[in-house]
Amino acid sequence: MRTPGAAAFFLAAAPARVGVAMAGLGIVWLVHAETGSFAVAGLVTGSFAVAESLVGPQAARLMDRFGQPRVLVPLLCAHAGAITALVVLALTGAPALPLTAAGLAAGATVPQIGALSAARWSALLHGRAELAPAFALETMSNDAAFLLGPALAVLAATRLHPAAGTALAGALVVGAGLAFAATRRTAPAPAARAVRGVGADRGPGRLWTRNFGTLLAVNTALGVFFGSMQVSVSAFAAVHHAASAAGFLYGLMSAASLPAGLVYGRCHRRTPPGRRLPPLLAFLACASLLPMLADSPWQLGLALLLPGAGVAPCVIVSATLVESVMDRPVLTQALTWTNSACAAGIAVSAAAVGQLVDSAGARTGFAVPLLALTATAALTWSSRTALTAATASATATAASGRLPGQAGSAGTAP
């Protein structure tokens, strides 16, 4: 945080993260209150999530090419209009189709603030030891946002007005996003400017590589972990007549992840991140066994602490590897695609585990993240050499003052 300009963009991003975390539940409460239908509420919320996952990387691609401020400001203006349209349509009794269209527009224009912030840390600290603690700070900030955001959305919708949660989420995203865009000096250089004078053979940078595919699989598995745990914990609590405690029980994982991220971020490690990731994923897989042994809600709460503590190190190392192995001109896209992969894992696993616990009981849902994480740990183990080599190459390039992927060319990193 003592890095010049870091505190300004990081603190500006914090309220926007909370707004993004509020959006889904805010829409559910708004649409259900005005239509009386959870089906319509789920349709609109789902359209928001799908559009966010698919369009977000395309917006990030434009930001990589033209710079964050030039794209972020019009995107935020469009998001403000889409949220306003969604609220007005809901309050005036519009049918499902216009509401779904507004949900698609809102999701397509919500900025991926976490990816943009991570890209700025990379531009400031690439190749330096402070980058891992910076990504730990990012992980902790996201954990805090997803602890506070859903609770704030429900509180605003139930105590003030059904539209208050959605309106407040939109206001936080737009207001804080504009403040974030205003911190221009820490924004990564646009791709065209970054390679100008460096050499014409570089091109725009490669996105779809084998290493990136491995990291997408890691983030999908983490999404499976989150989605499976959400449904399984809720089902377990309901079976034990403690449905109201489900949110508190699931929140214990984030509560354990926060100090774990702090401790891990402050540790100095000599082992390359490509070799740290497989055992961390294996640890998280083994820790996922503990909830299967619980017989009561309080036992489940204790059992969730260990897997919760394993989440932050996996997320930090994954982000560090994305930053290390990807070309600078496509970094924001890569970070956004990993977010989308995690969201896809959450959506698919939540639906699948819902069917599984209905047919085979709540405990069976906890086996899904165990299987997904074990398979991904094996994948990263087989890819550890390639990931380590790519990280070493990026570190050497940063030390020489060249752009990643530009060996032998003159120039400076953005």
C-alpha cells in the first residue's frame, strides 16, 4: 500500500467490490417483491450472471487495447442506465421479457473491478516480491466484500424498499468505479502504447495457451468448490432444522479465509508458485472431507474452518501464476476469464449438487468439491514444470526491463 498511487486505486475499488457482491441478491429481492415469482427473479438474476461472465472478458479486451479509463467510464454510464431501467421496469410491473433484457444489459455492463485492480498491481509490481502480498490483499478485499455485500443487499431490500438493494449496488459500482477510473496514473499502459517502438513482430499477445487452460481449470474447480458448498451447507442446515443458520455457517469459510490470506501474503517463499499450487489444491481437497463427517450444525461450522483457510492461498497462487505466465497486452482479459471460469463452476455445480442432495442426501454434496479439486491438483502437478518455466521466464524478462515475450527487444515494461 506504500507503493505510489496504490492506496488511491485500491481504496476506490473497495466500495465497487461490495456493489458487485450485492447485485445478485438485490435483483432477486427486487424482482420477487414486484412480481411475486421466484422463477422470474431467478431468470433475471441468471441473465445478469451469464452476461457478466460472457461479456466481461470482451470489455477487458478493450481495456487491454485502449486503456482502462477510456473504456471504463462509458461502461459505467451504460451500467447506470441499465440498472435504472431494471428498477423502473420492475416497479412499473413490466413482464418477464423486458426484465430479463434489462438484467442482461446490467450484467453486460458491470465492470470486473477485481480484475482491473489486479492488473494495476501487476503494472506497478511485476517481478517484485511485493506482488504476492498485493494479490493476498486483493483476495482479502474480495472476501470482505462477499461477507458484507449480500447482507447489506438483504438489509436494504427488507428494511428500506425492495428496490433499495439493487439501487445501492448500482450506485456503489458506478460511483466507486468512476473514482477508480479517475486514478489514471496507475492504469496499465494500453497494449498499442506498450509495444510501440519495441518491435513489430510481437503482435497483441497470446491469450489461449496451455498454461492458461490449466489456470482456467483451476479457477473452474474453485468455482465448483464454492457452488457445491453453498448448496450443501444450506441443505445440511435445513435437514438439521437450522435453515436460518446456513448463511452464518457458509460465512465461516470466508471468516477463516481472511486471516489465512493475511498470513500467507506475509510469508516469503522460495518455492515457485507453479510447484506450490498442486499441494495447496490437494490440501483443499482433503479439507473438503471434513464436512462429510459432521453430525450437527456446530460440528459443520468447525469443519468448514479448515477448507476456508485453504481457499485464500489457492486463489493467491492462481492469480500470481496468471500474472506471471500471461503476456502483458492480454493480462486484464486473462484475469477476467478466470473470474468467468469461477462463476461458471459455481453455476454448474450449484445446479448439479442441488439435484444430488435431493436424491442422495446433503452429505453427498460435499463429495463434489473433493473430486473436482483432486482432479485439478493432478492436472496442475502434471503441468508444474511448464508453469514454473513460464514463471521463471517472466521473472527474467521483468528483471531485464523488457516486456514479457519480447526477448532481445529494447523497451520498458508498462
